[in-house]
Amino acid sequence: MVALQKITESVFDEVYGTFLADDDPHLSKVDWQRLFTLSPHQDEDHSGYALFDGDQAVGMLGMIFSKRTINGTVRRFCNLHSWYVDDAYRGHSLALMRPALRLSGHTLTDFSPTDRVCAISKKLGFKRLDSRLRILLPSWRLAGHADVALNEDPAIIATRLTDADAKLLEDHRHDAFGHLLVEEGDSYCYTIFNRVERHAMPYCHVHYISNQDLFARHAQPIRRCMIKTTRGRYVAFDARLSAGAKLRASVIVPFGSQQLFRPADVRPEEIDSLYSEVSLLGLTTFPNLSHTLRQWAQPLRNLWPGGETRSAILHGAKN
């Protein structure tokens, strides 16, 4: 008999061995456990759902819950990841998604959906996020601000933060993340970042920026510090996190990877990649160029005679 079961500590070994152990050779069991470790600040008692046929796991959907204070209001989020279903049980796929869809007042996010998941999710009310990346290029010659104070010690940073930011630091206080506090008078900008290695060049990915204006004003010393700390070639973050900010020596990648959200009173620019598989596993969000070109080419197949043949050429040998 096929039944849903919450993913708890007692179930993790089963779903890990069945679906995750061979998913990515770069990730260990300890890496995956970060996604299934409950935050002390969450109300939920699980980190997703598994589909079982008797004692055998035949499907799973991971969920990372978080509560964020945005403009003084507490908002609830649920990040969806790792949706797997054995071929023989495809008819039960939506059973894994239904508990997420029934969540009241939660904004759902999915930062690494496949094309098939995108097609399904959009029918369920998900929308596409602007996932373009802003790249801060190394710019050592640009002058910084001598009056700005930078601190990377989490113990010291914790004493200077609001309660909301202190909670973020507590939840991300392990080796996977770097923390930087920039202070100017009575104001500060707190950032959380990590090193991404699985790309053509290693880079620093910023997942959270508490004060966009202060970040932009002191972008030069910030980028120098982050590049030195992570040994990355440049700094990157979702362009939506700096909408309207003027950042020197920066470019925006004109296309993005696929990222989805199902909003609950949250604007797209208020959605970052904390509490997600992207930040917890150090994944790259650079779009796959060949995949993007295939998507752009798809609408052309019916525009001229022989469109099917032309489309096959544009798409190449692989789907």
C-alpha cells in the first residue's frame, strides 16, 4: 500500500540511500543532512514528505521551512527541493506536492526545478522569478571608503544585529557560510555568503543583503573582502536583491536559470536564497547556456517550412 510519511530523522537514512546518495558525487551525506536538519525557529516537525510502498521509499519531496521578518512582518516560506518519484509510481507524484500546496500563508519557492517540474508547477500557481545574476567584478583600483568598518567574526557580529538578523546568523553559523558586517554610523549592512566551486571559475555567492543602499555605497571594500575570504574570482548575487542600486564595475547576466515561487503576500525582490538547497549545498545558479538556447529556439520550429528539421539542429543531439 502506497502512503505518505513525513521525512524526519528516522526516515532520512532511507530517502538518502534511495534517492540522494548517488545524485551528486560532489556531495556527502553530511552535506545532504543540512537540508534535512530542522531549524530551532521553525514550527514544523519535518523536512518534507516521502512516498512509501510498504517499507520501501518510492518517492520524496524535500521542504525547508523558515520564518523571516520582512518590513516588520513575519513571513513564512517553504523551499521545495529534491522531488523524486520512481517510474512505476509516477501517478502518485502530486500526492507529494499536495501538503505543500495546502500550507496556509507560506510562500513556496523552488530554485532548481527541471523543465518537467516547471511545467507542472506553473499549472499549480507558481510564477517565474527574475533569476538573473549581478556580477561584481574584481576592481582593486576603485577607491573604497576609509570610514567604513568591516567585521567577519560571527561572535562580534551577533552583538550588533537586530533580533531578526541575529536569528539568520544563528541558523547559518557553520563552515558553509561566511558573514560580513559593514557599519556606518548607526546603520549597518549584514551579508551572508559562501564559496561556489562548481562553475568554470570559483566565485563568492551572496545570499542575503540586509541594507541595499549601504551595500552599494561600500561595494568596493565589500567585494575586496569577500573575494579575499572565499578566494573567488568575483562576487555574484541575484539581481533582484539590488533592484535600482547603482553598483560600479558590475554587470547583469542577461538571462537566468529557472527559479519559481508561489507567493503569499511577498514581493519577488523580497525572496533570497537563504534556507534553500542553493545556499546550503553551495550550488551554482548560473544558467546552463545550451539549455537556455534550446528554450529560446523552441518557438521557432513552426515559423518556416521544415521547422522540425531546423529545430532538431538548434537543439542538438540531446533533449
